[in-house]
Amino acid sequence: MIARETVVSHESRATVLLVEDEQEIRRFVRTALHSEHYRVLEAGAIRDGLVTAGNEKPDLVILDLGLPDGDGVQFMHDFRHWSPVPVLVLSARSAEKEKIAALDAGADDYLTKPFAVGELLARVRALLRRGQQLQVVPEAHLSFSDVSVDMARRVVTRHAEPVHLTPIEYRLLVLLVTNAGKVMTHRHLLREIWGAGQADNSHYLRVYVGHLRQKLEKDPAQPQHILTETAVGYRFVF
Amino acid sequence: MVTGLMAGIRLHAIGVTMQLPLDHNAHPVLRYAGAVLTACLCAILCLPLLGRLDLANILMLFLLAVAITAAGFGRGPGILAACLSVVLFDFLFVEPRFSLAVHDGQYVVTFVVMLLVAILISHLSSLLREQLHEAQYREQRTRILYECARHFAGAMTRTQIDETLHTCLSESVHASRVAVYLPDEQENLVFADSVNRAAPSVPEKLVIQTTYASGQKQEISEFAADGFRTVYLPLRGATRMRGVLVLDLPANREDHADDRQYFLEALSSLLATALERLHFVAVAQAAELGMQSERLRGSILSSISHDIRTPLTVLCGLADTLQLTQPELSAETRDIAESLRAQAFRLHGMVDNLLDMARLQSGKVQLKREWQPLEEVVGASIHVLGNALSSRVVQVNIPSDLPLVQFDAVLMERVFCNLLENAAKYSPQDSTITLAAAVQGDAVEISISNAGDGFPADAIRDLLDVFSRGQQESPVQGFGIGLSICRSIIEAHGGRICLVNPQEGGARVVFTLPLGMPPTIEPENVLPGLPT
């Protein structure tokens, strides 16, 4: 609990850039972010957003995908050239293609409209934490539930018993765990693990994720850590 | 009469035209009379010249008359004129005059030559005449075909084609009946429509259908009036049979039978091409229309969904943030904010359902089918539902060796969310919802059961239809289209869905998804020395 408090107080100085053209949505997102004591910058279009991001160096960007001067994917392409800052995308439902395009272009997470404010704040917290972690040397040892992953010794244990993983399963797990909180698209994962030629064989990925869940999750059908983002990809949460 | 004949003869004498002389078609008696008259006239005209001209030259004049007669009146009159000329020449000019006796034997040669010339000329001219006639006949047919082709090419409707066909066929082959029978979409010939008002008799229908099926021309006289016979011509298009052309033709016209055959074949292939073109024009128009309405529907749906979702997002968000405002709200206001939020989210759920239904009902949903484990989409659905399941426990029984299934993950998540949400809505708190899957034959059978009161027995069949709900006034609110959406999605995947009330109580939704041939995944060995 104490640790959580310090994190919050640390994050409270964080600056969030909100790129959204709908006044009313901006208003409640701003109110919500203020309630957590973030500093909020606002932009109504891609151009403004990029300028503000360049000048103010925000710690997080919240990006709407439908903007008057282009879609958010364009913003992502430009933004990722010079900034690794986490980006949370707001998108309409049934817009999987745009979502995936934005994530492939470097966005970290997405929220489907309409969203609960609590959910938004949780994602913002997670992404800010992730942004901070990007700047420190990653830890070689991670653990979640009763599983621990020692990346230095390449050992995975559950209930202190070693878990037998195949090389692909291990690489997949490490990739997910080191990108915790970020939505990893199918295409991205396939490219990282199987190479560029396998982008269409998403069933491979699904089968291996299934194996990981069976070996590491308490109930593989209701996973707590390796979550499915339907039609988009996977997200690991601690 | 005589002047007419003379006109015909004069044309030939001048030799400026090869036009068919009227006298050739004249009655034989008239033609023979013409021959006699020509010979006599020649003799009368030559009489005053006797003594001034040599006999040989007078003979030449007679030869000329014979040649004209042969060319103008045909073979018989030509020979008659030759014989008569010989007799007249002998009688009137050759010594002894006014007697048929011949002193000089050389005149026999003259007579024979005259006869041969007459025969030769008449033969040649009749040959020429036949060829001319043939050429004219062909020219007329070609012109008619050309006219037909021109009209067919410009025709935009079936009626225009029919009119052209009628004009052309009654003019060229004197057809007393012209009918075209075309197939409908199911490949059945239509016998009575706006163009063919009277349907043919049943036996004739059979003949027409045989022609259509076999693609062979048929010719019979049973169904035609006396003196006519019926020709059934298949209309063969480039890709398939386009119909049958039925003609009643005069039976006695046996001349040019081959020509007529070629003509009719050429005409029917022109007709088939024209009909084919009309067909493809119609197909293209329908496709264009379909695309336009599809595009329109798509843009309306997406603009509606955007226009409705934006204020809904704002509403949900504002209601949510109300609770975060400082200073803290009173308990009562807080309740109001909470209820505002809940209603806004509910409204959003309904809008989602309605838009989904509209999209599915339009019948053009593109399934993005991928091979995937069922477990994954189940897990995602339970995760999405989150609080909506509140205190109910979902027990998932999916065997770990269940093969991959091919489905659209987004739509299937919708199915599971709807079914699980329903199962939760109509079951008591803290009860268990069971989700089980198993292979049944060539499909995966998935069942979702709850511990509620079950479906109302009398409405179990209607429940899957749009906008029906189990109870008229349900204590639990919902929109009733959730199940219909599920059915649409499952049927689009080639599966089936049914509702049952199992004996042990509760309600159960069972649906299937076809199994197919999942792709193989090569097993990967656990290599020694790698993570264990």
C-alpha cells in the first residue's frame, strides 16, 4: 500500500497530452485526469498534437483515432520517429483495423469508446509506470502469481517447481512479460518470434499462447495474466 | 402487250443493262408468241431490203433476232424463233422464193448454225439469270441480317429485340409465328410473359424444352397450321444456352433450303448474342445497384454509429467523472450519478446490438475467419463481461485437446458475451454458469447452461427471432435481440443454435460450429539446455 502511494505521488507530476477533437470527451477526460493530479495538455488535431508533444515533452499521450486532419495512425508514425513515450489510443468499436494499424505503428494500448473512467485511469497509471521502466535497466527476474521468470538463467518456475517450456514458448513469454501492459498485436508477435514471413499464420501464435496459459495460468480458459485482445493481439498484466 | 415485250427486247438489243427483263417471267404462251412475233417482224422488216442487201447480211439480221429472242425469252422461244427464222428465210428470201425447197445445200449449214446459236445464247442467258437471281437473294438475306444485327446492337430491352425479330422474319422467310422463350434464373424456360402472351400447348412445351436442353435444332409440322412447319432453333450464347426461337414457316418453300438454313442459324446466333448482352447488362446493373446500396448502407451505419457513440461516450464519461469531483458528492447524488452511468452504458449496449443486428441483417457481413482455440475467445468474453457477471461463477469445461475451430473472433466474442450475459441475467446470484464444448461428429458443440428458471416453454421457438423476449414483462431488463444476433452470427458460420430446458433444470443454449480441416502445427521439441 505504501509503495502504491509513493508511485501515485510520483506520477502525479506526470504530464498527459490529450489529442481529441470532441470538446465534451476532452472535458471529462481532463476532469478525470485532474482528479489524479496529472498535468493535462490538450490538442484538437494531429498538427497541434505533434507541436505540443514536441514543445512540452509529455509523459503520456492519449490519442483519438478519428481526428479532423487525418487518422491517429499518421500521428503515430510521426510521433514514433522521435519519442518513445507511451501512447493510449481511443477508438470506436468495430474499428479493429484502425486499432491494429495504430498499435503496429507504435501505440501501446487502446480503449474502446465508450469507456469507464476508472478503466481509463488504470490504463494511464499502467502506461506511466511502463514509461518509467523504459528508462531504467530492465530486471532479469520477474514474477506473477506463483510463477517466476529468471531471464538471466532462462528458468521459469511455478510453485517453485521448474516449468518445461519449449524455446518458442519461452521467447513468447519473455516478449510478453517484458512488454507488460502493452498490447502486442498478432503481427508484431509473429514477426518477433517466427520472422516476417509468418505474419498470416496467426493460428501458430494462438496455439502457443494456449500452451503458455495451460502451463502458467490457474484457469487457462479464464486467464489472469496473458489476456486476449480479441482480433488484435495479447496483453500481459502482472 | 406488244410494246411491253418490245421494251424488254429493246433493253437487250441495246445491251446497256443486265437487269432482269420483265418478259422472262411472263407466261410461256406470251414468251412463245413473242418469239414468233420477233421472227415475223424481222422477216417483214427485211423484205424491202431484198435485192439491196446480200442474202448473207439478211441472214445476219435474222440471227440477231434469234439471239435477242433467246436472250429475252429463254431457251424454248429461242429455238422456236430459230426454226421459224430458218423457215421464213427459206420461204421468203432463198431461191426459189415462196417455197421451202432449197437448191443450195450450203443453206443447211446456215440453218444448223442458227439453231445452235439460239440454243447457246438462251442457255447462257438463263444461267446468268439464275446467278443474278441467286445473288439478289443472297444480297437481300445479308441486308436483313445486317439490319437485324444493327437493331440488336442498339436494343436495350427485350421488346425491342422482339420487334426487330418479327419484322425481319416475316419479311424474309414469311414466318407466320415468331416466338422466343427464355429461361429464368432457375434455368426453367418461361412460356408466358409480357412478350409471349399465349403459352404453347403442353406437348409443344416439351419439344421446346428438349431443344433448350439438347441444343439441337428441330423441325416438325404437328403444331403449325396447314402448309406450315415449325422450326425450333436453340439460341446458343457464348457461355450457355440463352433460349429457344420458334418459327412457323411455309412448308412449300423448298427452294434455297440450304440458304434458309444458314440464314436462320446466323440469325439465331445474332439473337443469342443480343440476348446475352441484355443479360449481362442486367447483371452488371444489378451488381452496380447492389454495390451502391451496400456502400450506402455501410456509410449510413458507420455514420450512425459514430454519431450515436460520441454523445454516449460523453454521457458515460461525464456520469463517471461526476463521482470523482471534489468536494465529494452526497450519498444521494452519488447514487444518481451511478445510475446515470449505468443507464448510459446500458443504452450503449442496446445501440451496439441494434447496429450489429442491422449489419448482420443486411446479409453482407464479411466473416474474418481464422483458425483458433475456442478457449481463447471464451476467456476474452468472460474478461470483457467482467462486472456484468457479478457474483456468478463461470465454469468452463473445454477439453485441452479440442481441435482449432475456424471463426470470426470478434463476432464469436459477441455470441459468447450475449449468451453469458443472458445466462447471468436470468439466473440467481452466486449460481454457476457452465460452458462446455465437445466434438460431435463433424462439428463442435458448445453449450451454456445456467441455474435459472429455464426458457418459457411456449416461447422457446420464437426466442431466437428478432425482438422477442421470453416474458412479456421481464423483471430483468434487456432488449431481446441478443439471441437473434447470436443466431445470425452462428448461422453465418454454418452452425446451428437451439434452446433447451434440460431436465435437471435451468436453461441451456446449445450451438454448433463446423469443424473443417484445421491446419497442422508441427510439434516443437524441448531442447536440452534450453529453459526447463
